[in-house]
Amino acid sequence: MNEETKYQRKLVVGLVVTIILFFFGSSIFFYMLGIPYAKANGITLKELVIYVTAINESKLDVFKNDALLIDKIKTFVVIIQIAGYIPILIFMVCMFHKELFNDIKDCFKPENFRRNLCIVITSICAILVISYLSDLILKVLKIEELSSNEEGIRTLMTGSSSLAMIIAIVIIGPICEEFLFRKLFIDFGEKCLNMKPVLAIIIGTFVFSFIHVMSDINSYKFLPFYIALSLPLILSYHYGKNNMFVSLLVHIFNNLLTVWTVLSLG
């Protein structure tokens, strides 16, 4: 078995396992930690589910102005989100440490560094322009509400666990998402399914954008804006010669911009 075939098989296993961990990891930790957490706070597991759903959807009226309980549930949500990322990080390092090491090494090689830096700077500029234009379009369309994803982030960043949430948004989340949606998904399409890069980019952009709105049908109107913001990420991966750390730097900046926007709006 040659190296290419080995890598293709590794991609298939990696994609399946990471998808399972990405979409079900937090749910598993919710029930593992939820029962003792609910008992410690004098509520039932059913009430905890209701409260966590309310936090994620920013419907705080469910809590009847119980500020202490709101903060505790916010902390719990942040804990299970970070806990859900941990198995992905462990799996990523254990199974793909060679590929990740090569990406880091190639990203900062003197002969590649200038090109990669130009890609990152160009992508960041594109994100800033797209963000500005998106805000203008939303104002013209008189859409004042935020997507459920942004509402959830804003809600969780106002609690005592806001620092942990910022770390999750800016560092842990981007690493896991770049690993799944770029390193695994795009490479699987190109190397296992023999997709042309253009097709892999189109599908990858849509899938990555859709997961940010799929939890709330009212957020589907924001899908075009997520697609526009996702393009610089996926194009930076493509032009960075499928180097995960090139697009990761862009992703970190994009999420930093989100955090700054949320904090500046109070």
C-alpha cells in the first residue's frame, strides 16, 4: 500500500470520527455532566435542558430574572462546549500529528512564509470589506436582529465564564473547525473523490456556512453573509497549498473580529 492510499484511508476514518465527535461530543458531555450539575443546583435534568436551550437561543425570560442561575447555566454551557472540543483535539493530534507537523513546518519555511503572509493579509482585508458591506446590506434591508449563532455568542460572553468562552471562540473552535472543514473535508473531496478544487471549495463553503445557521430556521436569511465570510477562509486554505495553519490564522482573526464586535456593542 503506497503513501497516497494510506493517507486516503486515514482521511476517510478521520472525517467519519471527527464528524461524530463534532456533532455529538457536546451532547455526550451534556448528559455525563448534566445530572450532577443539575442536582448540585437544585434543578431537574429536564429543567437544565430547558435552561440550556434558552441560553443558546438568548431567551433569558425563562429564568424569571434569576441572575445567579443564569450565570451558572452560562458557565455550564461553556464547559460542555469546550469539553466537546477536547476529544477532537486529542484525536487530531494522535492520528494526524505527522500531517500537522508538516503543515506547521511548511507554513513558516522561509521560501513559503512571504507567500503565506500575503495570503493571510489579503484574506483578512477581504473579511473586513465583506463585514462592512454585510452591515450596510443588513441596514438597507432593515434586518436588526442577529443570527442565532451570534446571539448565542453574545449571551455566553456576558457571564463570569466569558474569558473561557473567548478562548473557545478564538483558539479552540477555529482549530477544530479548520481540522474538520479544511484539512479533512477538502482533502477528502480532492484526494478521495477526485473533486476539482473549484467544486471542493463550493461544497466546503456551503457546508461550513450552513452549520452556523442550521439550528434556527429564522437564521437562514443570514446564510449568504456566512457564505461570503467563509470564502476568504477556504480560499486561503486552497492558495496556501492546503496548509491548515494558513487558513487557521485567518479564522482566528475572523473570530477575534466577532469577539471585538460583541464586546464593543456591550
